[in-house]
Amino acid sequence: MTKTINSSGKEVLINAHGLTKTFNKIDVLRNLSVNWSAGERIALIGQNGAGKTTLIRCILGQYVYEGDLKILDKNPRKERVEILKEVGFVPQIPPPLKITVKEMLKFFADISHIPREHYIEIAEKLGLRIKDSLSKSFVALSGGMKQKLLVSFALGKSPKILLMDEPSANLDPAAREIFFDFLASYNEEALLILSSHRMAEISGLVNRVVEMDFGEIVLDKKLKN
């Protein structure tokens, strides 16, 4: 498939035009257009209800929508499995998975073809003693442990798009510092999107700020390096 290239010679990884999502006759996304490319580090900001999480879920192929949306030049609804191979995602609220940590490690290792030891190494750097919790179900872990494990899965597969919705919300200060060090040195050609209420915390990591309000983009500013 031919790649879409922007004026700077970078591959366009997320491209939306006229994207609209309606719940109960209310437009949560309103005719939204974005063009995000390889190498960009985007702070996606806005108040609760601005539409940030809905946009993320559209990108992940979880919602039906109106308008045009391409992720890696693919349709997120029709080609979701292929797209998710290249996307690392950390949700704001961890899913209530009842499988064990050991089973999760096997699952991610199998689908990514990356040894489970690589994910374990990242988790342990974040302060999660993962080998002590292999037999525990994911849902039984503490909020911080869940977040560290999900972050290790997202970072460990080295995706082209790293999408994180309030990723540091449940991390302790030490783990948060290590996590942001990981992001600071992450693949320069990847697209990194951080949805966060803590702009001060991520300001040093990003080169573009996109603010949403009532389902629209009200600010899109590129920052000087």
C-alpha cells in the first residue's frame, strides 16, 4: 500500500477529515480533522467531555463514526487487526481482565513475536516485581501494578503509534519518572500521543499541542524544539 507523505517528507500515520461521532443525538466529535505524522509528539489536552477519549476509541476502531479516518492508510473498522499490530495503547481505566499475568505475557509475546522477557524487563524497571505476580489475575492487581504492566506491553512492542490516555495516573512518583524517561528516548520515528490533564508533566516531551473542546479542535500549535 502506498504511504501518505506530508510536506516535510514524513509518513502520515493518522488522518481524519470531517470525523463526527454522535451519542444520543449529541455530537461528541464535530466535523473534526487531524493530520498527525511520524516523529510527532502530541499533547492531546482538554476538559472532561471534550472528546479526547472518543477520538482515541475511533482511532482504535472501537466506534462506528461518520466522516473519513485512516490509520496507517487503513480503515480502523475494516482493518483493525492489522492496525493494532502497529499501535501501543495504554487506557485511562484498565480493562477488567480475569486472565493471569502469566497468560497476558504469553498472549502479548505470541502476537508481537517479542520474547516475554522483554516485557518483564520493562515492567521491573518501572518497579513492578512481575515474577511475584505471575499467577495473579490481572483484575486482582492494584491500580499501579495494572498501569505498569499495561505500559510495559505498550512500550515493549515498539509500535509506530504510541497512544496513551492519562498513562501516568496510577503510577507512583518513582515509576512516573522512569516512565517519562522511557518516552523521552522512544523511537524518534514513532507518533506519540499523550492525552493528559497534566500539561506541565508532559510539556518537555511534546512538540505539538492539540486542545479539544466540545468535540472540536480549538488549538493546534507546533512547539519549537
